[in-house]
Amino acid sequence: MTVIGVVGGGQLARMMIPGAINLGITLRVFAQSPDDCAAPAITAVGDFRSAEDLMAFCEGLDVLTFDHEHVPVAVLEALEASGVSVYPRSAALALTHDKTVMRAALAQLDIPQPRWAVLGASRNPEEVLQQVGGFPCVAKLPIGGYDGKGVRVIESFADIEDWMALGDVLLEERVNFVRELAQLGARRPGGSWVSWDAVETVQANGVCSEVIAPAVGLTEAMRADAARIGSRIAHDIDVVGILAVELFETADGVLLVNELAMRPHNSGHVFTELSVTSQFEQHLRAVSDFPLGATTLRAAHGVMVNIFGGVDPDAARSVADNYPAIKIHSYDKSPRPGRKAGHLVASGSQIEFVLQDARDAGARMNTGRYDG
Ligand SMILES: Nc1ncnc2c1ncn2[C@@H]1O[C@H](COP(=O)(O)OP(=O)(O)O)[C@@H](O)[C@H]1O
Ligand SMILES: [Mg+2]
């Protein structure tokens, strides 16, 4: 029986559990706390920055994979050097650790992306600003940001004095996109790649709130373009497992890469109901070099809405009462303002009804009750 270890005990690891059960894979999760939401599969608790802790966890595993991208590259390299099968490989994962490293790698591959430049101690800020077209532009912390926490639209350098004191800041042109898309797919070590059609993602304050799958009204040329960008990146940087490519769609039909993730991604949660194969099962198949599942859709449209703060049991009951076809996923996390606590998925043949049901059910769940 294949044994897969997952570093990180969040909702992504949690949602890998059903796929592992179906495939007869033993899943072992390395978490920070025994109460993390992947609790049913947690077998070790430790520090993911510690090579020693992770080395002990890897004993008896066939493959090591991830629910987050925070394990330091040096630790990943040490594990690889000792013979552990780490997927995705450290060389690929390194791109997701640092947004400037990712931008430089995409530039090397000639993948379309926003204009960007690095603001550092040795550079003249005005020159760097010119490279991204001046203010307003977007500033990003290269390392450690998530859910928009390391992203600011800035009108002056005074807006990022605190970040500039810390070190390099990534500047990007502010893209005037018409919408955001995500292209997901999975790749096996030998190179076979299977993708889903691009989805639309909606962000509120930098955090994903809603996903519409597949993206409505995407021309055939753009659908193919998104798929090509995903497959090129996956092959050229040798990704194994799920690759999620966040994209900006501009008014003139151009796709620009925003960022990459090499693990199941919030934009792919909708596929658990909508697709023959969920992204979680597909990730396990890919990293264990098992044939990839079909990504055929089971319904014409699916909409996912995130639930923030906490999952209110009364609200869940009211959604279940009114929408028996909507699937609710609770991550079993203790409530905290703004935290991703769950999501729901509606699917069906007519997009306007699917959207309406998903948004109504989402509004019932996102009551603000846990917002403090
Ligand atoms: N260059 C940009 N131009 C316009 N909006 C942007 C740009 N970069 C990021 N954003 C907005 O901020 C959101 C979060 O940025 P992102 O780099 O994806 O950070 P995170 O790692 O927090 O997801 C994006 O989904 C998008 O809505
Ligand atoms: Mg993002």
C-alpha cells in the first residue's frame, strides 16, 4: 500500500483524506498542532522548518507532499539528498516561496505576466517605479504573503515604508483586468498532464470569495491559451502534482500570469462535485505516479462560495433545508474573523440558477456572526 505524507494540517490536507481512502492510499499528515483541521489523518506534530522533525516523519513514506509552501528550500533539499521522494521537487517549489523568484523564472520562460521590478536597498526607487509604469502600482512582499495579506495597491512609497524597512519589495504594474481566472491541472513524474478548463475566481480584499467553473464566455482561443500556459509551466519547471496558475484576463483578451501554486488550490474546490476527479484525488494520483483521473465535468456549471469566520450550525441547517443539492464543506476549524472556515458548491445546467443558489446559500452562511 502506498504511503503518502503531507506537510501541513490545514483544509487542503483534510480534503485529501477521501481521495486517499478511495485509492487505498495511507495518508499521514505532519501538522503544527494535533487540533489542526486535518486531525483525522495527523500522525505527527512538529516544526515544518526542522529538517530533523521532517526526516523522522519521512520514515516509511513512499512520497512526501504538501498542503502549504512554507517548508524552507534548504530543508527540502536535505530531504531529497537523503533519498526521500519529494513531490513537487524543491527546485519547482522554490518558485512558490518567493514571488520575485517566480517572476524571474516566468520571464526566462517568456510566459506573459505583468511588468514587474524589485525595489531594494541598492536600487533607485524612481527607476524601479518607471519599469512598472508609475503609481498607482501593486507592491508585494516577496515571501510569506497569502490571502492578499502581502499585497497593497500603492500611490506613493510612503505606503510601504514598513515593508521597505524589511527588505526587497516586488513592484508590479497594476493590471486593469476584466476578471481573474485560474488554470488547474496535474502532472505525473513522467510528464503526463491532465487539466481542467479554466475557472473564474472572484477576489474580495485580495481573498478568493467565489469561483465560477468553467469561466463563462471564455472564447475557445482563450480557453486553449490558458490550458497552454498551464501545461508549459508544468513541463518547463517540472511540476509534479497539482499546478494552479492564477491569471488576469485583460480587456483585449490577453492572459497574464499572476502567481502559481503547486498544491490543491481554493479555485479547484469546485471540482470535488463538478468533475469526475477532485483536485485532491488528482494530486495524490500525480505524486504517487498513478494514472490521472478524467477531468470531465458532471454538470455544465459549478459555483463555489467560501465561508469565512466559522460555519454557523443554524445557517448550515437552513442552507441544507432550502438547497438539498448544495454541498457544504466545513473545515472543522474554531471560529476566527476572516478565516476560511468552509465552502459550498452548487452545480447544474443553467448558470444563472446555479449562481443565484450559490450566492443565496453563501449569504446565509456568511452572516458576519464570527466577525467579532
Ligand atoms: N499586478 C496586479 N494588478 C492588479 N491586481 C493585482 C495584481 N497583483 C495582485 N492583484 C490582486 O491581488 C490579489 C492577491 O494577489 P496575489 O499576488 O495573488 O497574492 P496572494 O498570494 O495573497 O494570493 C489578486 O488575486 C488580485 O486580485
Ligand atoms: Mg493569489
